[in-house]
Amino acid sequence: MNQQIKRSQPESKLENVIVLLMNALLLVCCLLVAGCTSKGFPYERPTQEVLTDGGQSKEDVPTENSETPESTIQPEQPDNTSPKPPVPPTALPNLVRQRFCPSEARTTPFSSFTGKPCDPAQPRDKCLEDTQRCLPAGLPKAEDAASDFFDRCKDTNVLCVGPTQTTKTLTDALKQLQTNSKLDTLLIESGLYQESVTFKDIKRPLILEGQSNDPQKGVRIEAPVPAQADATHAALRFVNTDTITLTRLVFSGEGHGVYIEGATKATLTHTTHTNNRQTGAFFVNNKEVDISQCNVTQNGGNLVTAKDTSPQLAQLHFGLQFDRTTAVQIASCTIEYNGAGGVWVAPKDQIAVTVTNEHRILSDDQIAVTVTNEHRVTMDKVSLAHNGPASYARATNQPSGTCKTPCPAQSFCEAGVCIPQLVQRLKKNQQGTFDISTDGNGRESLLGVGAVLMGQGTITLRGNSVFHNDISGLLFVSAGEVVIQENVFARNGARAYAKDSDLLREAHPAIIGWGIQKSASMTYNLMIDNVAHAVKLKHMADSKGTPVSLLLQRNHISHNGHHLQSTQQASFASAGVALQSAIDGAGFTLDIKENAFFANAQAGLFTSGACKGSILTNLFEGHPQRSLVHHDNNNDAYKVAITKNIIRTGMFFGVQVHTSTASWIFDNNLVEQIKRAAVSKDDEGDGINISSVTKGTVLLENNILRKNQRSGLFVEKSSVTANNNLFSDNPYPIVSQFAQVEGTNKDTVTKTDATPLPNTKSP
């Protein structure tokens, strides 16, 4: 028995060693693999934290069926009660930060561009050159028909017309169309046709196809001087016809190039409209018009010369005009150097005013038209440039010419021609028409707009270059829904070569929108170097109305107002984007995100009146005045969230909220290096300035406010809650004047109202 015990002892020791080794191995596994949580161990299992509104992790929030801490033994947790320091927002990608043509800023662009935008360091005159612009690819060129063009002459439905054909003139061709119901196609040989022909009451599809649209040697149809004044005089007129297709034709002369009224559908492709005394093409009361690959240039101007006086530009018209036409589509066209403007679309012809046949646009924020989705305009891949009387004069006369005699009142000299002032004040007289105001009052009227689009259910602009128009690039009025995508708006807003003293008088936004009824979407656009605002939208509906939904995403908006002198910049509103609404009205619902605002003369974004919504992940940099401005938002039910924006190197205020009853949230923004205009450290130079917010709440959390020359946060006559914001290198971290600051940053207040500091609404 003793021997058995002695034999078993070594076996027990071996078993003990094995057990100890296994326990040690398990402990190592626990440390390296299982992730022990006991205090003292150097590693923790990483967890993905999902925050609730209260800032707690969802893992820490008891659910309805979970056990309470008192009923279970909980592992010891690290102390997470202190908030994490704010983290700077993520920077925008270079494709948005820098100047690129829109097609370069997207992976799958709608259209492509050639060229490149002007460098902002270039002098003003350099940025006026066509070589310094983005231009849509695929614009029209001269085109010839195929070599077998006239092989179709033998077809029973085809009539060939021209110098070597049996039928020599378009007038003779019309007679055959009227007597032969089988004919529906005219093939027109190259040559000059000095005719004015009217096709009326032809109730079958009609095709007019030219051999070439070369302006020098193609099919040139030229309207002669009319026997008597006729507002519809044209090279070709179509009245009460079915469908019309015009291809490879050149129109010019002493009237409209083409006049089309009452058609079911009109299609113009590869046509050229140039040097027409009235419009390049005029459309009235048509259901659908489709224009593509067309050149519309130098139309709508008329020089009137009296003996021994300077010539005067009068009877101005647009390049293309559409009255009471339901659906308009324009694609891949060049529309440039037209007298009154480029394109005019209106549901009725009474909207604008005619003053001495100048066809001015009368400013208004609401126009009495019924807006339906039936009325729509689409413009794609169009060059809309140099439209207006000053550009027209320079294209058709000596650009450096001087006037022989002084120009009459309400006009100025440009290129040796007296031109009506682009901006005039008008008053309605007893006859219901308008006269020029002599006292400076009245309503503003405009000449020289790239495109005027009125009373449309939908407006869509994609892939266009809107460049260098005399007074504005785009004006839309009483529109239902507006989509502006991948366009370039550059150097619009005052006539190209105006003197510095005239820029301020003429300056107007590149995009003007009055009375939008539903929504506006502006995405992936390049908006640069315009004389005034890049965009100004106005919506004056009261609080019972519907707010306009505004999407502004991935736009590069820079150096607007840049060409104004510094004294002009200070006295004129030239923001990147300006929004105006009634102070307690319906206003705008904002979705403004991922935009780059650089060096716009007065502000990057300026809102005046009611607005709500989100301003998220934008960059505001280098503005010589304020960066982000909100004035007079007095809709008590509204809230604006300003989140994850980078705002730097501006003047006066990085963000200014002045006079508001709405609520405001500032979360995770970086605001830095906002400068003072004056030497005194007490003058305005605040990261965020909150003034006269009397009802709504103001919450600031997780913002970084640093290196601002007066204060990180300035609060006056307002109540603010500030939590977990980081202040550094500001002379005054927080200034509170006649105000209340609560929250975890309450103790950061370093200046109160004992000796108030300057705080001007518009410094």
C-alpha cells in the first residue's frame, strides 16, 4: 500500500503542473484574445459608440426589458462623463475648393466643357476674354448635307428648290405645296433667297432642309425691307401649321429670321440666325419647340443715324423669343451678341414693357400668371454669352470707337454708338404704358439679360456657359421648380467694359429669381467673377404661404463683386448667394451643403428674412467682409442648424445672426482668423456674433473658435447656451453684452456690458 502511494505521488505532481500550465494558457488567452475589462489591464475591447440625443451611448441607455444596475453585477467601466474635445470638420475636396469646369468636378458629369476658368489673380480685362472661360463641348459648326442630298428629288413627297432646280424660289415652292397635298418636304439648294414667305394653314408635317448652313455659301434666306411696318415680318413665316422641321438653313434680313405661330411642334436643328433686325426666331402660341445645334448671333439691333450726330442703337430685340409657347427645349446652341438679350420665354407677351421698342424687363417679385407644369423650359449645353446692347455694339462696330457728338439723355457711348442705359426707372402713365422717371423713383427696368424665363412650371438648365452678359446672366420670374446643374456663370452683372464709376450703378446679380413657388436646386455649378451677387432669390410670401425649398450643393462660388473697387464693395451688396424674404413670412427651407465660398466681396451667404433648415459642411474663406450672414429671421417656428462648416480669414464676423425670433444651432464648426477692419482690438472681429435673438433658443456645441481678432463668441441682447466649445487665441473668448450665456462654457465669458463694445449690424 505504501508502495502504491509512493508510486502515485509523481503522477499527482505531473497533473498539478499540467493544470497550472493550462490555467496560465487560459489567462494569456483571456488577455490577448478575450479582452479582459478588469481595472489594471492595459487593453480594452473597442466598441462602436452610437450616440443618442442626450449624448449617451445607446449601450448605456436601459431598454424596457433590460436589468437595472442594482439587479446585476456590472463590470467596472471607465469614466466617460467628460465630453471629448471638439474635432475640426472635414475639409472639402479640391474639386470643389478650386476652380474647375463643372465636368471636371464630377465622376459622371452631365456634359463636358473645353477651356478653363480665369485665374482670379488676373486683371479684370483678362477675365473678359473668351479664352478665359469654360465652354460647352459640341457647339454647332457649319454643316453640309450628304453628297446624295438631291437623290431624293424623285420622291413624290419631295420638292427640290434652287438655282439649278426646276423650282427656283421659295415663293414658287409655296404655290406647289398649296396645290399638291402629297408634298411635305422641300430640299433647298445653297444660294441667296431674298424673300419673305408665309406658310399658312398647312395641316400636315412640313420639312424644309437645306444643303448647307454655312453663313457664306449655304442656304441664305434674307428678309427684304417690308413694304410697311410689320411686327411679324420675317424671312420665313409659319402660321397655323401642324409640325415644322427646319434643318441647315441661314436666316437674316430686315425682320425676324423665322416667325412661327400656332404650330403643334417646331423643330430647328443646325440653323443659323444672324443679323436679323428683329429676333433670330420668334415663336407665338406653339405647343412645343425644340431647337438644337443652332447659332443665334447679332440679332435684334438697329442703328439709327441722323445727320452729323452719333448713331443710336434702337428697336432692340432678343435672339430667341417665345410668347405663349408651352414647352421649350434648347440644346447645344450658341446664343451670343444679341441686342436686348439672349433668350426670352413668357406665357404671355404683356409681362415685360416696351419703351421705344427696347423690350426691357420690368423688375417685380410676383407676376400675375398661372404657373403650371405644362409650361416648361430646358436649356442644355448652350453658350449664352455677350448678350445686351453694349456687347452687340462692340461686335458690330469699332470696339474702341468714340461718339461724334454727345449722346442724348438716358444713354451712353459705347463702341462709337449711343446706347440706352441698361438700367432705367420707369413710371406708368395715364395711358397704362411706361415713361422714364425723371425723379429717380418708379420701377427698375433692365436691358441685356442672357435669358429671361417667366411663368414656367419647370425650368432646367444643365451644362451651359452663361458668360459676360451686359446686365445679368439669368432672370426667372414666377417659376414653379428650378433646376440649375453643372453650369458656369462668369463675369455677368454689368456691361463688360464699363468704367469703374458705372459698375456700381449697373451691377446686378448673375442669377435673379423672383417669386419662386416651389423649389430651386443648384448643384455642381461654377459661379465666379460676377460683378454683383452670383445668385439673388426673392420670395415674399407671408407666413401662410409655402416656403421655397432651396438645395445648394457642391457649387464653387468665388470672387463675385471682385471687380468692384474696394469703396464700391463696402457700399454694395455683392454676396455669393443672397436670399430675401418677408421677415416673418414663409421664406426658404435651406439645404446648403458642400459648397465652397471664396472671397465674395460682401459675404459668402447672406439671408434677409425668414429661413429654416440646414447649412452643412461648407467652406467660407477669404471674404473681405462677413462670411455667413443672417438678418431679420422673425418666424418663431423656424430653426436653422449650422453644422460642420469651416469659416476662416474673413472680416468683421465669421457668422452673424442679427435680429431674430427663430432658433439657431451651431455644432462642430471651425471659425478662425476673423479680422478687424480697424486697429483697435475692441472693433468688430468675431468668430460668431449673436445679436438681438429675442425668442428662439441659441445652442452652440463642439465648435472651435480660435485666432479671431476680437472674440470667439460675441453675444448681445440674446440668451445663448454654449457647451463644450473650444476657444483659443481670441483676445476675448466670449463677450456678453446685455445678454445671458449658460452651459459648460459659461465661465469663459471674459467681457460683459460694463463698457459695451461696438456691434454694428452692417459694419
